[in-house]
Amino acid sequence: MSVTIKDIAKKAGVSHTTVSRALNGNPVITEKTAAVIRGIAGELGYLPSAAARGLKTRRSGVLGVLVSRIDNPYFGEIIQGIEDALSNSGYSIFIASSSLDPQKEKNIVQAFSEHRVDGVIIGSVPVARSNITLLNKYNIPAVFINNQCAWNQKFSISHDDEFGARLVTHHLLDLGHRRIAYLGNARAPRINENRLRGFQRELADAGLAPDERLISSQPGGEIEDGLAGMSSLLGSGCDFSAVFCFNDLMAVGALSMLQHKGLRVPADVSLAGFDNIPSSAYTYPPLTTFDQPKRSIGAEATGMLLELIKSSTAPGSNHKPITKMMRGELLTRESTAIYSKE
């Protein structure tokens, strides 16, 4: 049976009201008495009720985090950044993945609302407007990471994907590559659009017209999509000496397909990814990629959300839109090399 305030009061020889006030830091109780009561509470193994505390503070102490797939290492680092930022804050997180399933997403948002989470972080997921309306109904603020919704959101943290894509493409051009392919992800339309735009603009600045036959749009951004995309490129009959992939997971799949077909990376084809997931440094060869500051993005989103939660208690609070853009850096590894006609 769990320890209650009455158990503490009995051992301390005080009323349960005094115990409650002491544990909640009420200044009516002297520090000496409060210290004794806290000591007894710890000795008995008392755990305060989050539900009861929530009734008093009108806060649940929980943040909802919605991602597409928990097993995606990109989101793993985002979540780690969120947890880092919540250290010693008293908040815990409720993580859920939608798998980009509209019905599952609706159920998750409903669960967030029913549990009265204090705020929600939405990571690179296109959420239906009706579900955001539900959060708004319960006055639950939401911060978007790399917003994928069809409309602009008031509070968001974004990565400058066009800038990153330009740096990757510039690197390949510097190595002498002129026939560069792009493997994209149609399931992340806004991010893919920005990365493809950066790729095309960098080619244009180099005086090159993009060959549409070398731009392949896949139905997802997983390893299997990289396998399928590279297989399609190899079967197209179009020459290319380098490939820029939407993300590292696709690059891992593309690398596997190239090796399966007997092509050497980077001797025959240079290959670059995006995001710098942990495994990208341990492929053979290690992947050249763009290091997106994922933990920092998660931490920034958390800081923004906590500020929104804190300020929402002010009477008549009216938040102005906040958008933060972050940039990473190119990581050059062994999967890219100087172009050679031999």
C-alpha cells in the first residue's frame, strides 16, 4: 500500500494539513518543521500524486512529443535534446509516433488533449488542421520542428535545409562531378522541396542545368527507399558520377544497392547523405553528410514551448509568432572523392 500524507502526519505528530503545506513549500510552516516532515516523507518512501498536484496547479507536468517513427535515429537525437532541456525542470514527456497514419495521428492528439499535456512538440510531421484545432480548444500550445503542415505555424524551429543542400552540392561540384543525381522523399514535401531547391540552385550557379532524369522522388525516406531509388537510377540508362540523398537512411540503402551491383564507392560513384545520424560514420565507407544539429533543435523547441507555457498564465497573454532557423555543417568523409574518368 502506498504511503499517504496521513501516514507522515501520524509519525510526525502533526496534522495532515501541516504536512501538505510543508511538502508544498507553504511559508506558514517554519523551515525547521518542513525539513523534519520532508525527512519523514523520504524515510517512508512517500511519492506525491501527480494527479493531485495537477488539480492544484492546473498543470500536468507532461509534454507531448509527436514524431513519425520512434525507431528513426534522427528523431532519437531530437528527443534526446528535448530530454536534455527538461533536466531538473520537473517535466516528463509522452512520446508517440503516428507512422504518418491520419487515424493514428488523430488518436494521439486526442490522447494528448485528454491527458491535458501542458504543451506539444511536433517533429517533422504533417498534422491535420482539425487536430491542431483540438489542441487549441484545450489551450495546449504547440511548437513545430521543421514544420510539414500545409499552412504556416506560429511557433516553430526549422533547419536551413536549402543552405545545407547547397553545401553538399557545392562539395560534389568542387570534386569535379557534373552529373549529380538527387534521391528525394515525397513524404516530407516541405523539407524535400527545400533540399531539392538548394541542390538545383547550386547547380545553376555552377552553370549547369539540372537533368530531370537524375531527380528521383521516392515515397519515403527509409533505407528501403534508398535501395529502390538507386535501383531506379541505375536502370534509367542515365550517366551519373555522384548522388545526393535526401537523408542518411536513404544513403545507406543507396550504398547497399551500389555495392550489390558491383560498383565501388567512391571510386565509381560518390555518395552523400544528410542529417548525420550516428550510423553514418560507421558504414563502409563512412558517409559524407550534412550535420543537422538535432539535439540543439530539440532543446530550442523545448525552451520555446516552456516559455509559451509559462507566459500563457498571464491574463490576456497574446503571443507573437516566433520562428527560429538553425544551421549545421558539412561533414566530409570517405564516400565522396575527386571525379575521375578512368
